[in-house]
Amino acid sequence: MNDNKPRLYLLKAGFIDNGEAYICPYCTRVEGLLALFPFIRHDIDIFYVDFIKPRGDLAERVGNDLQSCPQLVFLDGDDELSTTWSRTASTGVRHITQTDFIFNYFISKYQLPQVHP
């Protein structure tokens, strides 16, 4: 793993909650985008985390109260595009927490087709 790369945190598929297996619809959307444009995977580090908190090292990166997934974390601060959609966690780390904003970031960074309204 490379601290210079953004880190994408996704919930593991088939996580158990209240005795039932689930997938996260938001993480699945991001996985779909990565499947369509797999070259994005080369520029980010992907962490599949458990549903049960704490979710990997996500809590220490952005704080206990911000462990939602999907989440794109910039350990070295924003790049030239991410400032439009990112915010600062209590730990000082910049991150993007909304699925649509993660899409917008990837669309802008890689000049991908726009999402149809």
C-alpha cells in the first residue's frame, strides 16, 4: 500500500447484520464504476472492511464518528480535484464520504462519461 494514493474504503460484500447477509448498495455502485473503468484501481488503494466497527483503520484515519462506506480518504491531503467534494475530518485528514461525490471525483479525474440524470 502507498500512503500517496487515495484510499477507498468499501464494506465487504455479504456482511452480516442481525443474522442476515447484506451488500451495501452504495459500495456496490462504486464497485460497478471500478468494474467499468478498472484502470482507476491502479491509482488508489482499496480496503474492504467489516460492517462491525471499527472498520479497519478507517476510524483512526477519519475518527470514530465517520466510518461510513464508501469513503475516499486522502492521507496526504487533497489533490488538484478533490477539494470540490472533500471535507476535513476531526483528525485533519481530507476525505469524500458521499457516493455521488466519489463518482464526481472519479469522473473529473479520469474524464469519464457523466452519470445520466
